[in-house]
Amino acid sequence: MKKLIAASITAAAAVALLAGCSNSTPEDATTATATPERTKSAAAASNTCEDGVLTVTDSKAAKQALKQGCDTVYLLTSGVDLQLGAVKSLGIEGSDNTVEVESLDSISILGTKNTVQHGGAAPKADNVQDGNTITAK
């Protein structure tokens, strides 16, 4: 899961850096002025659900997280209470978090002492370390 999160953040940063660059110049143009497109960096995209992914990076952002849910949620902090709507995939990389989610398809927890309560059917649990609790509400 750490590799997936790191790869996702790296890929998002690379796309953001490359999106504004262009080396192509029309053959019939005498002077071309590059105008970079406005893009968001990986850090700026954190704490909002964009393209079905929400990354929560600190306790303040956890309070602002979407109660309506998001397809994929990454919680990359410790010691927060988070309430979410329907989520397909939840990844937690932190400790001492309490998460209440409307429904959940799959979960991965790399920290300890996390408590997750979910509605609906039990989620598929991949890479859940000992010391974490996942229960139906």
C-alpha cells in the first residue's frame, strides 16, 4: 500500500510538472510564446476529492473531509476522527485514528490502534496490521 500511495503521489506530481510544458512549435509560426496551463500540484490536490480520490494529510484536513464520501480515500495522518460517506477503497497510513464510513468495499491499514466502523457488508481487508479494529456499525 505504501508503494501504491508513493507511486500515486509521484505520478500526480510528475503530471502536474509536465502538464504546463510544451516543446512543440507550429512550423508556420514565426514567434511562439508558451503559456503553461494552470495545474494543481499533488499537495494542492490533497484534502479534496478529485477524480474519485481523497487524500487526507493532517488533522485539520480530516475535519474538512467529505462526508458524502469519495471512491478512494487515503488517510495519511494520526490521531484524527473522520466521518465519510460511501467509499470503495480506504487506505490508512497512521495510528490512533477513528473512522466511521457509510459503506466500504476494501480496506488497507498500515498503522496501529485504528478503529474503523462501517455500514453495509464487511469490506475486503488487505494488508491490515495487528492492533486495528474493523467493525460493522
